[in-house]
Amino acid sequence: MKNKDYYAVIMAGGIGSRFWPVSTQDLPKQFHDMLGTGKSLLQQTFSRLSTFIPPGNIFILTNERYKSLTLEQLPILQEHQIVLEPAMKNTAPCILLAALKIKKINKNALMLVAPSDHWIEDEKAFKEDVQLCFEAAQGDDILMTLGITPTFPNTGYGYIDASTSSANALLDDSIKGIDRVQQFTEKPDYETAKKFLEAGNFLWNAGIFIWSVESICKAFKSYLPKMNALFSEGVPVLNTLNEWGFVDENYPLAENISIDYGIMEKAKNVFVKKANFDWNDLGTWGALHDKMTSDTSENAVVTAKTYLKNAKGNMIFSATDKLIVVDGLNDYIIVDKEDVLLLFPRKKEQEIKRLLSEVSNKFGTKYS
């Protein structure tokens, strides 16, 4: 039986422009079947969480323009489970809004926050890690995050100093593998990331957080008091027909700040659980390639039928099961979409956002 105090908040408001031309402003990557499984990334995330969290306790944070798309992909949702953002203000405001909504429903709620677009293969290990964190958060006033063992000095992730000692272990010895965070650093430069990797005690922040609604609301009151005061005024109308009027008027007034900068780097009660599952944030075509590669040619294929000759290291994606023939091309991103064909070197994948800007300047917003 699923625990009625378990809640989840799935963040699904991003545009995912590094996955252009598949991901666009009208249809971002979280609403696409990026892995060729028959389910969108959002649907996969919802399915993963609903194995141990009541579906009625799962909320979706997204931009107001994606409300109908969210309901279309997740028809099981009630409208109050979709938390709409009238403005893009980073992660802190939407997490606070969701926490206040959930707290009004159940003051004993334990809350998981997770992105909608991550790749997690071992769902059993994920569930076990999250439940362990729920147990810890239920017993102590702590803010939990899941840490991933780093494999290279990535500058796009936050880093967690997970040094272990008897002094920083969780007081409850029955909960193993959870340690106090000594330092929380968001997106360091390359040299700093290299030092973190060499130190051996740093983990990547996966952007997956677990806490009680009581603890996270207390943290907002302490570290982002203006935002807390602004949103707390609307508590009487949350989860009612008048909620959207309040949110639409007041949300744009909130500070534009991430939960990492606003809370996690400042709080003294942050703990980390080293994850026991494989993880990838699927942030780029290269990241998707790494997880989809299965043969010696190192080609990764989604949806398409392929005939490949003298081709190695390519990421091939098609919107349909079209036959794609590649001869003599290595290490390219090949994307076939209804109105766009992209052939782009994998080594330049970080330039796709700039490419999109250039295309938009020349052709308007039709392709963006």
C-alpha cells in the first residue's frame, strides 16, 4: 500500500533548447519520446514515481502554455495537480508554491522534487533510495538531495561535498548512507570541477530533493523571507478556483533564483544520499547518445530504421520510422523532423543553442 504522506513534484517547465530541432517552445523535450520507448520523458517520470507514490499526490510544475499538453499526456491528473507558472522565475518560486499547496492538503507530507527529463534505468534502486530519504526526512528537520558519483569534471552540475565522519553522520544510525553536506557548490568552473573530482568526496547534484513540507517551508522563511511572505499571503486561496488569480498577479513579483542558490547553499541542515542507480540528465544530444549506444559502431538510433556503412559514433533520431541511410559520416547528430533536417558535428553540440538563435534570426520563430 502506498504511503498517503508521500508526495512528488515533477518540474516540467523547461524548453530544452539544446535538443533542437526536436525540442521547441511549443513542444519541449519532456513531452517527446526521446528514448524510443513509446512514452514521453514526462510520462516515464510519472510512471516511475507512481509505483510508490499515490498518483493523486503527484504534482506537475510547468508553464501555463503547457497545461493542455500535460493533461493530454497525463489524463489521470486532476487540474489542481498542475501547478502553473505565469513567468519563468527559476526553481525556487515554483517549489515554494507547490510546497504551500501540498502543506495545505497534508501538513505531515513528505515531498520529492524531481525533473521530468532524467534517465534512470534501475527504477527499483531509485525507489529504495528515495524511500530511505523519505524515512530520514520524516524523522529529522533536514533537506535531502541525491548525489551521483561523478565520472568527469562537468561544469553544468552542482557539486556536493559528501565528506564522511562520525561528526557529520545522521544521528539516527539505523539510516545508513546519508551524510551531512559540508559544502554545496552550484556549477563550478572547469578547474574547480577538476579539483572536486580529484578530491574524491564530491558528488554531482542530480536536482532531486526530498524533505518534509514543514522543513522546506521553514527554510524558505529563513533564507528567502520576502518570497515566503509574498506567497504565504495566497495560502487561503491555494487549491481553490481563486488560486490562479493570485498566482498570475503575484508570481511575476518573486525573485528569479534557483533552489540551489536560494536555499541549498545557505541551509545548515542539508544531507545527501549517494545514489545507487544509474543516472543521466539527458541535457544534450551527446548525453542521449551515450545512453543509447549499444553496438561496436557506437551509433545510437531512436525510432528510425537505418542502413549504416562506414559510419561510427552518430546520434540518429527520427520523428517517424523513416529509413535513414548513412555512409561515410562519423560523430554527427542526425535529426530528421517533419520540417527540419539537422546534420551537426557532435563535438559542437554545445553550440546548438546559438545555432537555434541564428536560425530564428534568419527564418523567424517558425522552427523554434
